[in-house]
Amino acid sequence: MKPLQKQTLQGICEQMASHDWSDAELNELVDPKMGIITGFQDLLEELELLRKTDLGTTPPALGVQKR
């Protein structure tokens, strides 16, 4: 996976229905400085790990017993 770039997010916002994002908001997603949210890059990397996880041995949710 390539590192997230501000231009990528700008392109997504332009092509998809979205509210207007300021440069400061996009910069915070790419390289967080406030420490309030997880960087979008970190989130994408975690989702990539989940995507690569073999769920073949995971039981279906219906098999979970309620207590």
C-alpha cells in the first residue's frame, strides 16, 4: 500500500459526494498534529491487515451463544 497523500483525498472529495473539506482538515487526516484522531493512514493500514486475515476458521456469528 502506498502512503496516503493529500492529493488523493482531494481527488476523492472532488469525485464523490462530500461536504467541503478545508486544507487544514485534509492535512490533519494525512499527518495528524492534534492527536485527537487516528491518522487516516493508520486506519487504512489496520483495514489492510484485516483484509488479509483468513477468516476461514472464524465461526459464523449465529454460532455465538448469548448469556
